[in-house]
Amino acid sequence: MGNSLPPKKTEDELWLEFRKTRDPKIRDAFIEQYAPLVKYVAGKVALGMPKNVEFDDLVSCGTFGLIDAIERYDPERDIKFKTYAVTRIRGSIFDELRAADWVPRSVRQKIREVEEASGTLESHYGRPATEKEVAEYLKMDETEFLKTMMKISSTSVLSLNDVWFSGDENDKVSIGDSIEAPSSLNPDVIVEREEIRRIVIDVINNLPDKEKKIMVLYHYEDLTLKEIGQVLDITESRVSQLHTKAIQRILQKLTNVRKGIM
């Protein structure tokens, strides 16, 4: 980060002062200090977006999230501002993407078809369905199915950031948060969140080897899809497909839990 904060006080001292005074100069200093964080989060989000989504637009939306984080941050809670801000910035970006409804209706229909087919086959076989089995169930040839999965892959990050449950406005939790971020919640929802985290981790641990590695490298090691492809010696598009499959498995499991199946 830069050195825009006044040098005479520590950052912790400035947070306490800002909480009491709401001094706009301190707010502006924090915005400048953490502006690179907005670009970092926007860059991560942009990797999973179609080309019509502009990076600058993501940064603009993320900046609103940063300002919101600065206004709401409580330095006395047991969480670092950077961790809290990342969740707010990402949430602000995905809120705007949802509002813009950039996912075509045809793609939404394909997502539902693939999810329903995967769920039906998993119930039938008692294990995750293979791509070939899903393709055959949907009466698609391999090429058509792979093209469909590529279209769906750009929506997978948004699906991962759908709100799963919420208490008050500060306690909205996404599946993505359950994978990535330490808890910033009130005590009465921490237990429920930890159960979601346990389920997500259990699904990840039981993924096929490459899908598991991709989830770890992307969500824990912060590698890009291109970098993961280089590590695993597969194409970036293949990484995207496997990442999408892994997320669908997680969503299917959590959907079953929500419905009381598991």
C-alpha cells in the first residue's frame, strides 16, 4: 500500500479517531491508501467475466464497496480492515453485476439444465456424474457440451458469490466467503456459517484430483486460471471448465442441504 496516511499516528489510532469524528480527511486518506486493493479485487473478478464487462466499471463499483467498508468498519472487532474490505468490495461488484443482469437468458437456461442433470445423475449413481454422462443425459455430443460448459464458466464466479444466508446487512455471507474469508460475523450466525464452511471443505476434499487442485490454487493461492493451466499443464479453457464443474458440485451439495436432503 502507499504512504498516504498521516505519519504522526498509527493506522489503528486513525481508525479510532475516524470512528469518533468521521473526519473526511481521514476518510479520503483511507480511500487513497486502499485504492490498490480495489484494483486487485476487480482484477480477480474480471478473470471470470465475459469480455463485455469492463475492468474500469468493476473498479468503479468496487470503490463504492471500499467507501462502504470504511464507513462501516469497527476497529474494535476482531478482524483486519483489509479482510473486511475485500468482502465489501467484492460484494459491491457482484451486486452491480446482478443488477445489470449480464448473464443471457439462454445461458441461465443451460445452467439449470446442467445442474438438474448433474443432480439427477448423482442421485442415481450415488457419486458425481462425469461430463460424458451429463452430455449423454442432455443428448449433446462432446463438442456441443464443451461449448455449453465454456458459456456457463463465465457465470460460475457470480454463482459462487450469491448470498447464502444473512442476519443483518453486515452479516451477508456468500459461498465464496465461506471458502476464502475469515469470519466477520456476529456470534449468532458464526455457527451456521461454520457449518456451511465444513460442507464446502468436505466437498472440495472429495473432488476429483484436478478439480481439487484448481480450487485450492485459485481460491487459496490466488493464482489466475492461466497460471493454474501452466502448473497443471492443461489449457486455460480446460481449467475454466473444471473450475466450473467444481463449483457446480458445491452448489448442488448446498442446495441439497438447504432442501433438507442431506
